[in-house]
Amino acid sequence: MHAELDTLEAKIRQVAELCQSLRQDNIALRQQVLAAQQDNKQLTTRLEAAKARLQALLDTLPEDA
């Protein structure tokens, strides 16, 4: 009976450690997602600015008749 309790305690400890590890991984992944979203927003802004500049250049070209 004592051995079974020791085994159960060890398994519970392993589950608790795994839970803590997964929480840390989750925090790190959330930070990575946030950074990726910020990068995406910045790149989208830059892309929109480049599109606007390109359109302005196209608007200066004479139209072929």
C-alpha cells in the first residue's frame, strides 16, 4: 500500500512538473505570437505605403491613346 502511494505521489509530481513546463511554453508561445503580430502589422503598413508610392508613380505616367 505504501509503495502504491509513493508511485501515485511520483506520478502526481510528474504531472505537476509537466503542467508547469507547459505553462511556461504557453507564455513563451504567446509572446512569440504577439511579436509576430506586431511584425505583421509593421510589414502591412510598409506594404500599404509602397503601394501608395507605386500608385502615385503610375498616376504620373502619361496614358497611351
